[in-house]
Amino acid sequence: MAYSDKLIDHYDNPRNVGSMDPGESGVGTGMVGAPACGDVMKLQIRVNEQGVIEDARFKTYGCGSAIASSSLVTEWVKGKTLDQALKIRNTQIAEELALPPVKIHCSILAEDAIKAAVADYRAKTRPAAHAADLEEIST
Amino acid sequence: MADGPIYLDFAATTPVDPRVAARMIPFLAETYGNPASRSHSFGWAAEQAVEAARGQVAELVGADAREIVWTSGATESNNLAIKGAAQFHRGRAKHLVTVRTEHKSVLDTMRELERAGFEITVLDVGSDGLLDAGAFEAALRPSTVLASVMLVNNEIGVIQDVERLGALCRERGVLFHVDAAQATGKIQIDLQAWPVDLMSLSAHKTYGPKGIGALYVRRKPRVRIEAQIHGGGHERAMRSGTLPVHQIVGMGEAYRIAGLEMKSDNERIRALSERLWAGLSRIDEVYLNGDATRRVPHNLNVSFNFVEGESLMMGLDGIAVSSGSACTSSSLEPSYVLRALGRSDELAHSSIRFSVGRFTTREQIDRATAHVTRAVGKLRALSPLWDMHRDGVDLSTVQWSAH
């Protein structure tokens, strides 16, 4: 597969590899994908009291595009608020890495990982408020 | 070549042996006649070369030269054998049998005949990749025209017992076709002794050029097939088209060398392959795909658990191998051969096929082993599945949010 230099860089030098303690109060953990599909991404964020993501870590089982997409995402979410992070679209990831068409689904999974991590954080920290948010969205 | 790329994908194709290339070249611009030109010396010289090569191919497989039909390769041979036999017997019989792990050129041909009204049975294999003779026998019916089973599997290298399967076919009047593309030069083939009616042969897996192959068509008892390519009646009307003399000479020479050097090649390759496996199996959670003993030593298909195949191949920059991972195929489906072994999707996604050949060196094996070990380590450090495994989590019990 002919990958872009940026993608190869993320593969050779992945950013923010690692794990946070999922039990820690400021940490949100999103795990998306399935081994049967060949892609599993774990994205963790540490959110401060101002609601800003101050740190992120990832672990990915998947092809070069999947690894690069999740590595990129950890860079992009840092310094953003949760709502700003939720605005990250897979198309932006795909464009930045110049993903081949057959690999676009890796960027979609990375976008899902962000949503899953944010949802987990919100459910942990303000369960009542989170439930209210969900209710508001669904009415 | 100490730092150059390492080729460990001999099952995909082989380089043309320099001796073969040298033998071919005069037939491009010196002895360039059309072997069908019966009226002048240019044609006679070309025809002589073609017939000599035909004998060389026949000799490697224990056949008579008259039983060898030139084709453009094993894919065409598979098409010709299966369609040719099915169409010839169209009136009396409508059923065909094959195996789930066959090459696409057999499976797709079978699918095509199914569309044309034939009934196809695709047999499963065991977790070792081998076909059960009892299951095969049970699948044969009075209406079965032909059964097709490959001798050596291209992905996992396992060897099917074609002698036994052929005997079962013979008893029931079923034609037996064997795709031997991966077998020539690796194991002894004896078509005089084996009850095989049709056999597909390739050149480019045996250090010959790409674009040339042959189909063995038994004469005693005579096997009849319908041509798929018409126009001139070449090859006893079984396959029309001007013969590519330089290609044929190449295949002949490649097969001649294979006959002479098979034993010594195999000894060397077995030692290299064992060395590679010894190195790779030192890595934790590594699995060999396919039976360990009924396989050609040239092939090592290995799954590296918790690491995905395409990302591993990226990390093996400079080493040419193949993967059974979905991500390396344009269909995004993991290897159907590995799935047929009952391998979980994860292990199919985590597989790499290493295939060793005539020109592989010990130094290449050692460098490859070091590279693989390093790459697997790096990717496991990135892998959430590896973490979960080390934490003692049983991944089969996890609820994944598949997309």
C-alpha cells in the first residue's frame, strides 16, 4: 500500500502510546472496533476541571492506517474542550493522512473512538447531567 | 546485497533462474520461427525446441510428452481442465467436487459453471488444512464429472494425498484434476503411478518465466476435454494459439533444472525453514497455520497473535512476504484459506506467509527473524489486545462494539 509520508511517520513514531488508569476520575476511555474486523482502538483522555482535554493516550490493533489515525487523534484532542473534540470529523483525519479510499473506515473508527471516550468521561463524572443531555438530544 | 531487500515470497512468484533466462534469449531474435510453420527451417527449428521442452516438462512429472498441452499458466490450465471436462461430459453428468482451500482460479471457475447449471460441492478441510478421504468419497456421486484437489496449497503449503483421492475417483469413473502449480520442484510427482487425469502446471513458481504453463491430459485411459480457446487447432485441438517458443523453452529448462536440483534444494530449504521457525517460535503467542508435517518446507504461514498482519508487514519494510489479513486484500476479507482451517478472524488477520526458495541465504533468514521479532514487539506495545491478554482477559468473552 502506498502510504503518505505523514501516515508512515505516525506508524514509525506513534504519538502518545500508552494507558491511563480507567478508574481515575478525570479519565474517559473509549474502546471501539473488534478483533474479528481486524481493528480495535482504545483511546483515553484526561480532562481537567475546566473541561479541557489535557492529555490523551492510545493503543491500537490494526493496519498502518488505523494506527496512524488513532495516533493523530491523540494529538488533535489535546487542548480541546470535550465539545470541540466531538467536532473532529473522520474526513479531516482522512485528509490529513491522505488515506486511500479503501482505508477511510479507519478514520471513521478513530472518530468513533473520540465519541466513545468523551461519552465514557461524561457518564462517569456527571451521570445525572449526562442522562439529561441524552434526553435532550432524543426529544 | 547485505543491506538490500530480502525476498521471502517465493510462493507468490520466483525469479527466473539465470540459466533459464540464458536458454530463452536466443529464441527471441535468432530462432524466432513459428513452430507451426511446417515448410521452412525457421519453423522446424522452433518446433524442435518446443518438442524438446515438452519432453522436459513431461519428465519432471512422470508423464508422456504427448500428454502435455501448453497454456498461458496454471490459471488457464485450471480453467481448461475444469470447464473442458464439464462441457465435454455435459450430457451425462452435472456435478463437480472441489475443496474450500483451492486457488481462486479453481473456485471461481467452479462458480462460473454453477451459474451455467452445474451443481458444485465444496468440501471443508480439517484444522490442519487436510482433506478427509472419507468425506471426499462421500461427496462423489454417479452424476459427478470431475473432482479438483490441489497438491500443495499456496497459502499454507500443506500436501493433499492425491494418490488416495485419485484412486477413489478412478473407482467411480470420476475425472480427477490436480492443481500442482505450487508443487513442481518441491515434491516428487509421478503421473505414471498416480491415478490423476488432469494436472495443472506453472512455470513461474519453479524459477521459470511468468505467462507460461501446461495442462497434463492423460492418454491412458484417454481423457477428453473441450477446448476453451479456438483458432487453428494447436495442441491437438485442445488449445489454439501460436506457441510462445521462448517461454516454452524457459519452462522446459526450469523443469529440467528442478528435476536435477530438487533433492539438494529441498535439503537446503528445509534447514533454512527450520532455522526461521526456530527463531520465530521463540516469540510468544505464535502459531503455525496448516499441518506441521504434511507440508512443503518452503512454506511457513505464521500467525502472530494480537498483532495485525498489514501493520506487521509495514514494520517489515525491506522484507517481502504476504499476509492473510483483510487489510492487505482489496476485498477487506481475511484469507479464506485460514478461515477454512477454523482459525479465528483475529488469527487470520495476524498471519504472515514466509516462503523460502532456491536463492534464500542463512543471513537473510537471520535478518528476517530479527526484524520480525522487533516489529512484533513494537506492535504489541501498541496493542490493546496484547495488554488484555497479559491481564488475563479472555478475549472471546469481551463484548466488542463492532462497526
